[in-house]
Amino acid sequence: MHFGTLPNGTPVEIFELSSDKMRVQITNFGGRLISLIKDGRDMIVGPKSFEGMLADTCYCGAICGRVANRIAKGKFSIDGTTHQVAINNGPNHLHGGLQGFDSKVWQVQEQSRTHLVLTLHSSDGEENYPGNLEIVATYTLTDETLHLRMEAYTDRATIVNLTNHVYWNLSGKTNIDSMTLEVRASAYTPVDSTNIPDGRILPVKGTDFDLNRPALLGERNSAAHPDTAAGLDHNYVLDSEPGDKIAAILLDPASKHRLIVATDAPGIQVYTGEYLPTPRQGIALEAQSFPDSINEAHFPSIILRPGQSAVRNISWTLR
């Protein structure tokens, strides 16, 4: 169904997936999740109109890349060659640059009641990244679970870190403070003043970052927890398990609605939405590799070479 037209005349579409339990809307502009309706309530925060989506600066519901999260000073090297990408977040590079995958019109390859396949070509040199990149993103809805599989292929060594940047609010309230969050991670990566990891991987035990037991988000955003009082925008190192693993559980105690995020990613960025138009209106749980991985040799590699594939699986189960 037609959703809108970009200033350059390119049409944008909106698609609906449905099961007996949920209804999901997705647009091919940025591969964005627009809404997820469960029990009559939209659990996704972000603009619902085409005009609102074009004005969005918070990556609401979008597939982010070529490299999601931050690259320190926008600089990295592959095989001895240094590359400089855009500086668009303080002194650093964020979510693919000035025109990342979140602002691209993806091609629609397949669509059914429960299935949507989108593809994107990213040219060699786009946003100053090396290599032609082909990306396939597949959304599949089954019962109470929405699954996203992203695959990328290149003809030249490059870097890839894909995620979806959907914001959640299960409570229907104006902020996330009444919800609890559990993150199955024993460690996190501390950051400097510009949100770049300082290279350490530290245990969460005994710190404000420990979310191994469900924590009330409003409590963590308080003077009682000085390290998280300004909100969370941190990468958690997920406990290693083969295949997809449960990474996070978000719960609204009042309605009992529960979101279970599972992924094969090594990390999850927990961002409590302090810079949303309405601060803390939603929480982003971004399954991905670590921020600035390309510049930290002991972080999971995000280098992709010809003949390889970069695959990221994320599923959201809402009960």
C-alpha cells in the first residue's frame, strides 16, 4: 500500500503482517518497524505518519548500517588501508553516517500475510565505506513472535554491523519508568564522554549496570544509582550460547505484557531514549556487535570479506 512519496519522487510503501495474536506495520523506507499491535495496544514508539517518519532523527524502527552504533572519530583501517567516514555524532560516526540504511528505500522482493523480504544495494564508496554490499532483510511473523534476519555480502573487504533500532513501550504511559528490564549479560563495555568504549570489558556484578535480575527502569534512572541516573546508552556483553539466545526481557507489571528479545549477536545496546522528542518515551534494545569493534582487536570482528556472509538474527516475542 502506498505510504508516501519522497521529495525526489520515489514512492514509499507500507506493509502489514498479521497473525492471530499480533499485527505489524513495516515500511520499505529504512526497513522500519512502524507499529506492533497486541491486545489493542501499539507497543512501538515512533512516528506513525509518513511526514513524521521523514522528520525523525532518532532512527525509530529502522534498520541501521552499514555499521550501527559508533566508530571513534569515524576512522578505521582494513588490511593497512585507512578509511574516514562521516562525523555525525559529536566527534564520532553513528549508525552508518549522513545517509545510512535507515534513510534508504529498500526493494521489495517478497510479501505475504506473514512474510516480507527487503533488499538493498550499497555501492562501493557510499558514505566512504569500501566495497559493494548486498543486504537482504527478512521479516517473518509467527503467532506471538516477529523475527528479523539480515544478511550481507560484499565484493571487497569492508565492515558491517546491522541492527534494528525499534523503541518499545509496553505500558501505554508517557515514559518507560514503570517497566522492568532484565539483560542476560555478565559484562558491559564502559565508555568515555563521547560514548566510545574505552577498551575494557568489565563485570556488571555489584554495579548499577547489573540487570541480571529485573530492575525498575525508573529506579535505575535516579540519584540512588549515580552511574545510570542520566539513563542508559551502553553495550552489554551477552552471555555466550550457541545460536539465538535470550538477550533481554522487558516487562510492564501492570498489564503483564512481556517482550522477550532473542538474538545471535554478541552484544545488545540498551538505550533508554533520553534524546527522543519525549525523553524516555521508549527503550531501544539494539542487538548488534560492540560499538567501535573495528578499532578494538579484542572485540568481536565486524570485517566482512568476499565469499563470506554477515548474518544477524533478532526476534521479538510479545506475550
